[in-house]
Amino acid sequence: MANREKNKKTLLELAKLPENSCCADCGAADPDWASYTLGIFVCLNCSGTHRNLSTISRIKSIRLDFWDDELVQFMKSNGNRAAKNFYEKYVPVFYYQPQPDDCEVLREQWIRAKYERKEFTEEKTERPYTAGVYEGMLWKKGKDNGQFLERKFVLSVHDFTLKYYKEDESKGPKATISVKGLNATFQPEKIGHAHGLQITYSVDDHTRNLFVYHKNGWEIVNWFNAIRAIRHVYLKTAFPTLIPWITRSYLKEGYMEKTGPLQREPFKKRWFILDSLDRKLLYFKTQLDAIELGVVFIGSENHGYSVRECVPKGTRGNKWKCGVIVETPDRQFVFMCEQERDQREWVEALKTVISKPMMPQDYTSYSRVKTFES
């Protein structure tokens, strides 16, 4: 019993070292689990994927399970830093490394890429997502209905485009999308599939959404990193300051109610997306709409923008009572949230954007964005 407590104490001390104090795979703080075959400390979420790699990784709790002296010594001799130096030695600069809040498929494929496929232990000149051209079939949601159909997609570095085709490829692509304004973000809950990916781009001053998935987790993550790879090549030449935003998650999404410019129109429920990079607050009729109904540019405080909580009086048709007012130089916008928590989160998210000074590209975006109602 004394030896067991001694080993437990040693493991807990090892886990507190700076190099081991975050999960080796997603960076979550204070990992309570460890792979005693890889010599790494991981969080509860990532430990689940490791359990599915039983021929490579064996998992124990550093608090609850028994550890013999030999295993403890192995953990002392290795640790997260040593594993990172070996398994992540040649991770491409564009390759997405999951964060604690990322979806399961991103974490799983990152872990499999490192320890099962060992994709980053050697300096390979070419990987599937770095070939310059990536093509295959994806299930795509129809623009006007909820049906997903298989469509061929082709991503090419030669003309920096993403194309997709309907059944008859001889008629040419259904759409040709420039990677300049392309974004991709995983949305499994919204799309209703564990591998759901939202692809967003601009066309004719509108934001267009494509909702796709692939049944194979490795394949959809390859698509995601192929998009990031080509975006990186493009931005490195055209807009090097935007490289940190090769792809990005949106700062805040969710339903709010909105009224019209006169504030006498009935409130209507809309799905809102706050894009902090482009400083846009987009709204859609539903969360799976292909094209937005409207967009509001969110400038900086120095340019007359502000946000605050409110309890509007005399409003018509609103079922929700937690108000958010956004002031712009041109008009006042009133939105209603269902709960106080949503209200606080929207106000904080909007304040984050408003508090940032406007960059030169923001003025270009402002000149193109026209606030409109629908």
C-alpha cells in the first residue's frame, strides 16, 4: 500500500511539471490520465481515443489505477515533451492541431495521425493533403431542401479554387469557388453528422454556405487540412498577415430575435453568426440556410459602435425578453435572446470585436458590406 501511494504521488508530481501539465494531444489543462506505452499524460476526452488504439496506446488513471515501479519509471523517462519532439517533429505549419473544445473527429484523427500512422515523424515531401490537388466525393446538403447527395469536389492549388460537380461532370462545375475568402469549420451538431463540415465563401456580396460530410473521419479531416494547405500557399503570397486565420471558427453562433429598422415590426427568430475576422454579424432564417438574409458590419468603438444589454419596451411579437442593443453610426439594432446567459455571451462577443481597432482591410470590408434587411 505504501508503494502504491508513493507511485501515485510521483505520477501526480510528474503531471504538474510544465511540460506535462497540459494534455499531450489537445492542450487541456491538468490531465488525469496517461498512456503507459507512449509515456504521455492526456485528458479524459483524448484518453477515449487512445483506448481505441490498444495495440499502440494503453491508458491508466494516474489517480485511481495501480501503477507498478517499472511503469512509473517509464513515465519519468519519457513525458509529453519527449513525445512531442518525436511524434510531432514534422507537423506542417498549416496542419490543424485540435484545441480542448474541438469536435471528436478532429481530436481522433490528430491522435491517429501521430501515433498510429506516424505522419509527422519523418520529413515527407508529400502527404495526401499537400499534393496540390485533392478530389473526391462528399455528401452535400441541397440548397433548397434538407437532402444530402454525393457530389464530386476538386480542390486545386493551380488556380486556387474549389469546384464541385453535379451528376454530369461533362457540363462543367456547378460552382467554382476562389480560396481567397474560403473558410471551413467543423459543425457536427448543426449538420447532424459527426463529420459535418461547413464551407463558407462570398459570392456577389453574399455569404454562401455549403454543408458537407464524409462517412470516413480520416477523409473529412484530410479535406479540412487540404483546404488549409492551399489557403496557406495563397495567403503566404497575397496576404501574409492573415496566415494565422487560414481557417477559423466563428466567435459566436446562435438564435436571436430581431426586429426591423423602425423597431415597430414584429420580432422574428433568426440564426446569427459573428465573424470576428471580417467584423460581420450575419443572420439567416435557419442555421442550415445556404445564403444569409442580412449582414451588419461591426466597427470599432472609435468609429461609433457600441453594445449593451437592455429591456426594450413596447416591442411587438417578441417571445424572448433579454435584449441586446447594437449602436452603429447609421442606426440602432435591437435583438432579443431567450436566456440571460445568451444575452451575456452575445454582449461579450460583440464587445470583443468592437474593442479591436480596425485594420486597413476592415475599411475595404466596410465599403463592401451593406447592411440590409430581409
